[in-house]
Amino acid sequence: MNKTLKLAMSAVLGVAMVTPALAQDQFPDVPENHWAYQALVNLKDKVLFGYPDGFFRGPRMTSRYELAVALDKMWKLMMAQFDGVNSKIAAVEAKIGQGGSDAGLAKQVADLRKDVDAMKNWGSAINDMKKLTAEFEPQLKQLGVDVNAMKGQMSDMEERLTALENKTTAIKIGAEVNLLVLGGHSKDGNFGVTRDGRVVGQGAGSYAGAPVGIDKDLDIFHEAYVTLEGGKDGEPKWDAVLLVGNLFEGLGGLNGNAGGTNFNDNTDTAIGFGRFAVTFNSALAGQGFQAEIGRVGHKISPYLFQRTSFTKDYYQQAWRDNGEYIFDGGILDFMFGNVELTVFGGRNSNRNLNLTGANADINPIAFGGGTVDRTLGVQLAFPLNEMGGINLAYLWHDSDTLIADANAAQAGNQPANRLNVYGANADLKFGNIQFYGAFSQSVLGENTSSALDDDNTAWDVSLGYTGSNFGVKGGYKTIEQNFIAAGDWGRIGTWYNPTNVEGFNAMVYFMPSSDLKIHANYEQLEGNQNGGGVLNTNDDVTSLKIGVDYKLNSYLDLGLSYEDVKWDFNGVGNDPFQRWYTLMLGYNLSSNSKLMFTYSYSDVDGKGIALPGMPGNGKFQGGLFGTQLKISF
């Protein structure tokens, strides 16, 4: 309790030092030469009210309920002052957007800078408030305080304060450091397999090709993402991501599917900029326009342009998993009222990170026997306020490699060096009802001549309902055999972005409490046409995923999941299956560091059939332990 009281006093003094004094009448029993005099002056009649006789009675022991009341009032006081500063910022930005240049604007900016400078010392006070909120959570709840909302406001205020402070900072440097340890083991003489087709529990050296335990299949990876930001108010902004580590090559780049291979930490260290862009905003180039030039990233939607992450089951990293394709070029945004027109393009092959004696492409886009070298895209977004929005897009992908045979059965041996993809998607909300719809089509050709324009569409629709503590959704999709896109439209077992399929899918989740979530996904796909790929019209594959996510406390998160995939090939006696059992545990060491543990056990049998994404057609039994330490600065 003594430690808690010290923390409370620290928070009180911290808030008092950054809160302007409005009430000057002091408690009669607190002399002006008392060490806490000025803090009490600042907090009187706002956080501290004293007793009916007007005295403070400082030596009296304070109850937990009184401290909880003071904590609630302190936070409301800070929120009111912070909201006032944000209102000033909005007023200044509105005047700048209207081309304001009078002396009154200059004074507003000067006053705003003064307010921001006064709030720069709030960091330690908010940190103390967070600790106090956790300590007095039961008492705050009894007072009717929404503690979860309060915690969210504190985190949001920290982020926004950092952003406010950086408005006057020339350069900001940050970093995220990850250490990843992966250990695989075999079971009963069989190797294990991950969902992205990696083989685990297989030895190397003198044990090459032999089933082994974790001691002989252990890999240690490291990676650092250094973020750099610069540019003062009224100037172009720039930002960069510098990547250093052996995870890039060890896991196969940002979107490399290295199915059939082992994890290997005996790889070169990569170093290079994954992003380096300069942004000109509307204040510089005119209302409604923004240009982002350099090494940039962009995505649209799953069936049009979105990068797949194959590694997020055992390695979580926001930049790797954000779905954006990295390319050297530019992104131009034009605003016409609420409608946004985006034109983007550049070179996306051979955008390399330097390795020892070699280069590695950041995120190559496969195109037959080569890669897409250049991309140009036009995107039109229609936001519908709280209802959601509608996207339209058209993309041109060009390759310097001429595919000798686009598709012998469908295109008559016509070559191709260009892929055009176009379509639309809508994500809409009507109260508790959500609607999602997507349509996309691809065309292969040589320059301006079409080579493959049949059986090349994809569409996906779903309807969902969200209640107070549950949600349900059902949908149907069709992806024809010749549909090609640099997208990320799903996975069933080890099969990523399946084609020549159609079928239903459903999702349901239930939250008995704010700390517990139970969820399930079901999908059944069958062949769209005979002879068009993995499945024929009488074949099907079903997938069931069940999971439980539980927040044990503010430090520990627990996740359990089960995935069961069953293949039914008509006319084949034994049907293959794929199963994974996964346990995940996350421990928040601090506000900027987290330790994550995962264990996934595979029970897979191809029954002699080569399943998509699988390293073989036999039995796979084994597990993968993963430990990831993430620290942000």
C-alpha cells in the first residue's frame, strides 16, 4: 500500500504541475511554504475538494475509494484540457485548408505551440495514471467508471501527444527489434509441416533427411526495423524503414512461399530500405491533392492488389503483415469532395535488399516463368460515411519476360507479357448488418493483344450480423480457373489463393465476457470446372477452424485453435486430411515489449495425393515451437 500511495502522490503532483491554476483560494490548514502548496492550489475544486469546513486535513489517512474518486477527476481534467488543444488544432488546420494567411492565424499557431510545449511533460503522468487505474480498477468500477474506455483513452492520448510533439520535431527515430527462435520436432519417424508447407523436425549435416528433435532442428533469427521520420510543419514530410537482420532471407522475403523447405538461420544478413518516401500534402500543393514519391507501399483489396503473408502463424510483424506491395515509384491522391482518386505505379521487380554477396527482391510478383516488372494502377474510392465505402480499380502489370504459353488449353499457345486486372468491392454496414461484395476479372495478353480472356473472373459476397456480444456471417465465392491477381483471397489448408473453386463459407463468434472470445469458421469448396486445376466438379474440400482467445489479465493473453481440412476426391479410395493444433501465449513485459510463445502440432496425411502447397504426398506428424521477443523503442 505504501508503494501505491507513493505512486498516487507522484501522479497527483505530475498532473498538478502541468494543469493551469484556476482556483487561488487555498485550504486554510496548508501554509504557502508547504512543499505541496502549489500542487494543491492547481487541483483545488477540480480534483481535491477538502472537507465541509474547508480544511484539507493532510495528515489524515486516505481511503482507496477517495483515491479512486480523485483519480477519476484527475483523468477527466486532463481529458478536458487535451480536447481543448485538439479543438485548437482543428481550427488552425481548417483555416490553413481554406488558405488562411492573416495575422490571427499566426497568433493561433503561436498559442498552439505554447499549449503543446506545456503538454510535453504529460508522458510520465499518464504512465502513473495507467498504473493507478490498474490498481484501483475495482473501486473505479463501483463508481460507475468505464475502466476499459478509460484505458483506451490513455493509450490514445499517449499516441496523440507523441504526434503533437513531433509536429515541431525535425527528425524522429524509432525501432522495432525482433528475436525469433523456431524449434521443430518429428513424431513417430514423420516430419511435421506448417500451414505454409515448411518441413519441421528434419535434420541437417550428418542427420540430413532424418527425423530429429528440437535440439537438432533449432533456428535463431533476428531482425530490426528502424523507422525514420522528418519534416517540420509547412515542409515536405519524409519517412523510411531500414531493415537489418537474417529473417528476411531466412523466411523468404515479405511474400515468399518457401513451402517444401526447412527453416535455416544460416543465411546472410539483409540490410536496406524497405521504404523511403517523401510526401507532399495538400497544404503545399493545393487543396485535395497529395503525392507520395520514392520507395512506397500500397494495397487495394484481396482480389485486386494485396500481398500475402505466409509467416504470420509463427512470426508477427506489422510491416511484414500489412498487405502492402512495395515498389519504387509514386502514389498520387486527388480529392473531389468525398471521392478519392488514387493513381499509383512504379517498378516492383529487383527492388532489392543487400545481402552478403547477393541481392534479394523485397516482394516479387510471380508471372508465369518470370515476374511482374512494372505496375500502374487507378483506384476510385467512394466513402459512404459510417456506412463504409465502395472501391473501383484497374491495374496494368507488365513483364519483361514473355510467357511462351499463356495457357495451352484455353489460349491456343499464345504468348503473354501483360496482366490486366480490374474490379470493384463494397464493404457496407446497415446498423448491425454488414455486407461485403467483390468482383474481379483478369486478362492475359501480349502488349495490347489479348491472349487469355475466358474463365477468368472471381466474385465473393457475404452478409453478416453483429450483436452486443456475438456475430455471424455467411457467404459464397467463385474463383474461376484462369483468374490471376496479385491478391490475397484466402487459404484452405496449405492451399493459398485457390482457383477453379466455388462454395459456401460461414463464421460465428461469441464473447461471454470482454476477456473471452470463442470463434469458428467453416468453408466448403468444390471444383468449378473439370480439368481446371486441383479439384474437379465432383471433388470438394472442407475446412473447419475453431478457436478460443482469452485475456487472463493485463499481462497475459492465451489462444487455442484447431484446424481440420478434409479432401474428398471422387473415385479415390482414401481421402487426404490436414489438421493443426495450436497454442499461443502472449506476455506483455511492458508497454513497449512483448514475449510470444506458439506451439503448433501437425497431423497430415496426403494418402498418396500431391495436395497444393504440400512438400510430399505422405504422412506428416510433428510440431513447431516458436518464441518471439518484440521490443519497440
